[in-house]
Amino acid sequence: MNNTDLVFQSYGRCCQNEEFFVDFYDFFMASSDAIRKRFADTDMSAQRHLLRHGVMQIILVARGMSDRKLRDLGESHNRHNYDIQPEWYDLWEEALLKTVRMHDPEYSPELRQAWKEVLKPGIDLIRGAY
């Protein structure tokens, strides 16, 4: 099984529990005061829904789907719009990996590496739009 298949299945296991998305934002917001402040007035229920679909888009692009939605995400997050700082994507990725470790019963160091490899092109594309 290739890395994109492993990650796709892992994400499916994680998505079985809505707390996955709550825990992700707990980890992500704990990683930086600036990030925590950015979410101060955010509808977190809606934000968790956006996260669910955003992560899936990154995985689907890694599986060969068009990157149009990720390009749009990069545009909305660039310096002219949400102004998401490029260095925050490393914190985002680390929070996601920490949450996967917590929620995927099949988590392993090899699966972590698969996640990193699958996430990298999508994160780079979004970050590159800054």
C-alpha cells in the first residue's frame, strides 16, 4: 500500500470521532499566542468543518486530484487576505500529526512519516501563495 492510501485510511479512522477536530485546534492554538488570538472570535464549529474538508483536499491532491481547491485556499490565506504567516504551517502540521497519533489506533512512526510526505506538497502549495 502506498503512502497516500495509508494516510487516506488513517484519516478515515480519525474522522470517526468528531473530537479529532476539537483536539487538533486545542493543540494548534496552544502552539502560539498569535494563532490563539487569530481564532478568538471564530465560529469553531464551522472552522472544524473547514478543517475536515481542507485536510481531505490535501490528501486527494496527493492521490492525483486537481489542486484547484488548494490553490484557492492558498489565495484566501495569503498576505492579502487572511494573512496566515508561512511559519504557522509547520505548527499546523505538527498539531495535526499530534492529533493523528492521539486518534488513530494504528498510528506508528512509519505512518507519521507517510503523513508528512503526503501533507508536504499541499502545505507547500498553500504556503507558497503567501
